[in-house]
Amino acid sequence: MDFNMKKLASDAGIFFTRAVQFTEEKFGQAEKTELDAHFENLLARADSTKNWTEKILRQTEVLLQPNPRPRWQFLANSARVEEFLYEKLDRKVPSRVTNGELLAQYMSEAANELGPETPYGKTLIKVGETEKRLGAAERDFIHSASINFLTPLRNFLEGDWRTISKERRILQNRRLDLDACKARLKKAKAAEAKAAAVPDFQETRPRNYILSASASALWSDEVDKAEQELRVAQTEFDRQAEVTRLLLEGISSTHVNHLRCLQEFVESQATYYAQCYRHMLDLQKQLGRFPGTFVGNTEPASSPLSGASLATAAATIPVVPTVAGIPATEAALSLDDVAPPASGTRKARVLYDYEAADSSELALLADELITVYSLPGMDPDWLIGERGNRKGKVPVTYLELLS
């Protein structure tokens, strides 16, 4: 291989000079050219944008593809590597079976083996069909979020940010060169002033006068050379600072683009949750037509219950007596007349603070423990909570039920 030794030596010299200048700045032995406040604000804003973009990107990936159990971690990492390779090869990633679709497959196979005509088998088939629809909706959401949200964030980190980082490194080198030229000029002027000091004009020492005049001329030439190098370094620094500043100001356009992508992500997520809600609502209606499909079904069974079934139901569901003249569901929500069931109560830990909307609800404080139970006819998203001598409705989503 043909090496250009002259260029190699020159580059090594420049690198050494920059290293010396950087070290002296760190130890406070050299002056440093400071950027203006506006430029420093642009740098800080760009760094914040980069850091938060990375965090949002990683957490969104976790949201779309949650980390499985440790024993499946290797498979998950392999899947992500495969997706990365397909993306770099500009090829479409093959669609994978979602967790919902896999659950649907298991339910269908279980129904076929346990008996598709049995109540349990029929319910497995119905739930499996809904889980399959949920899995398809999840795949569409992941695909949409990946294209409209994750890809633009990655493009910024792998494209625009890399360009900004490269130009910032060049600007740093230009600044080090500029400060090194300033230090060299300062030293040359100091030496010139010392050499230009009043020489000894005594006839017995004429040689000293000649040497002093020669040194003064040499240092004068050195000062001229240092000033020329400083002008060149200043020009290169100013040009690179302008290039970097324009790139940093472009972060505003990046924010606008990310804002649009964020809105599209929210729309696709809202569509996904709406589809899930419709599918689950349809499933709930279908299960309501199956007598005895799930506990708490308020629709009457098609066949009378046996004595053993009644005894089992009485032990499982806390029954609240009906107040005279009030329907059962309204009586269940009349908290003054409700007593805790003998069985079916559980302890729950409050996850977040909750402010009661009216007198029928119970205000909650995070991390406190309360007793909860359900009543026939209640909204499944709510429970009755008790704390001391106070009780009221509490949202299930604010609780962690304890065994």
C-alpha cells in the first residue's frame, strides 16, 4: 500500500497539537474560545432532542413488543435482529403470529379436543375467534406505528443526528486549531518584545547588538506567520460554526415532523383500542347468550339450576338482599343498605390517587390497602371498596388485587 508519509506526518502533528491544546484547556492552562449564548442554547436543545428521541423510541418498541419471560429473551432478541437485517436489506419483514392469534389457535385446538359441542368448547371457540380478531388488529397497529412513528424517529437518529454530530466534531477541531494559533501568536509576540528590548551599544560588545537585531527580525517574521495562520484558522472556524448553526436550527423542523408523527401514532392507537373494544363488546354479548358461561351473568338460565348448583352459586357470589320496592341492581348500589358479603371479599392495594366524583364513590390514596367486593349487576369496571367505616365505588384500574 502506498503511504503518503508527508501527509501522515502532517496529520499526526495536527492531532498532537489539538491534544495538547485540549489538555491545557482542561487544566486551565490555556484560553478557550467560547461560543455565543444562542449557539450554546442550540447545542443544548439538540442534545435534549437526541436523548429524548432515543428514550421514546426504545419505550415505544417495548410497548409494541413487550419483553417476554427470561427464558424467551433469546428468541425475542433474535426476532429483533432479524427485523433489523430485513430493514437494512430493504425487504419486507414477514408477518408473525401475534400473541392473540396464538392464543386463538390454542383455544380452537382445545375446543376440538375437549368437545366443540360442549358449553366449554363452544365458549372456547367464540373467545378464540375474538382473540384472532384482536391479534389482527394488534398487527395492523404495530405496522402502522412502526411506519408512521418509529421509522421517522430512527431516521432522525441515524441520519440528521449523525450529520450534526459529524459537523460538531469538525467544529470542535476548528476551535482547537484556532485557540492553538492564538496561543502561538501570543508566544511569538512575547518573544519579539523581549528580543526588541534596548540592546547594549557599548563598543566592547558589538556582537551582542548584531545578535539582538537578528533575533528581533526572526521573531517579527514568526509573528507575521502566526498572524497569517490565525486569520486562516479564524475563517475556517467561522465557516464551520455557520454550517453547524444551520444544522442545529433545523431541529425545529425535526420537532414539527415528530409532532405530526406523534399525532398519527395516537390516531392509530385510538383506532386499535376502538377495534378491541368493539370486538370485546361483541364477545360479551355472545357469551351472555350462553347460560352459565361466566359468573355474574344476570340473564336467566335456559334450564333450572339443581340444588347443588344453587349451593355452589350461593357460596361463590356474594348476594345482597333486595330492599323493598327497589330493584336488585339499584339496591346493590345503595351503599347505606349494603353489608359486606360473608365470602368473596379481597384485599387490594391502591396504585394511584383517585378523587371521588360524587358521594357514591370512595376517594383513594396511592399505596393504601382497602377491602373490595363485587355486587350482582354492577359495572365490571367498578368494585365496592371499604376503608374503616367508609365505603363506596372504586375503579378497578386503580387497584392491584391481592391474593
